[in-house]
Amino acid sequence: MFFSEGEHVEIIRGLIRATQGDRLKWYINDSDIGEYGASTSKFTYYVRSRDFDDARPYIFQIWARREQDNKLISELDENSSTQSTQSIIGELYFAAKSSELGIKDLKKEIFSDLGLDFGE
């Protein structure tokens, strides 16, 4: 819509870094369709499987948060993207899913339970 593919890639990379650095938490927005969301003070980001099957292709959306109603300002579908953009959307999907499931903490628990060192 309003962003180039390169701008989308930079935004998605920033979201992945924030997620991996525990500065952004994702939640399951709609469990029926496997849509994950993360919000900041001004925007909400969503990523989901287009076919609702937890597999490619994925769709990424940016919504502006407004008092009266939220506005969709950007949507990126893997099917209309280059190979490198497809890869980064998939990486975001799994970062969001891992965040929502608390995978990092689960890994720590498993390693601790087995008396193993968990290297982050």
C-alpha cells in the first residue's frame, strides 16, 4: 500500500530484532486462523498464514492505532513479494509464534530440568 518492499523488509527486520531481544511480545490474536499480533503505542502488527494452515504463504499487516477506529495502512502478501521478502516474513511468523508460546523460557526450563547449561 504505502510502503515499498524494501521499507517493509526493514520494518520486519526491526520487529524480529525487537522480538528476539524481548522488547516486543506477541499474542495470538485469532487462534482459529493462527494470527499473531504485537502492539506498540501507535501501531499494531499482525502476521498470519494466508490459508490459515500455519504454513506459507504468510501475510503481514500494519495497523495504525486510533482512538475511534484502527486503520490498515499496509499489507504485504508473500505471493506478491520477492524470494528474500518471503523468507523474512516467514522468519517473522516463527519469531511471533515462538514469542507467543514462550519458547525461550520453555527451552530454559527443559535444559534446567535436565541439569544442562542453556546458552542463549
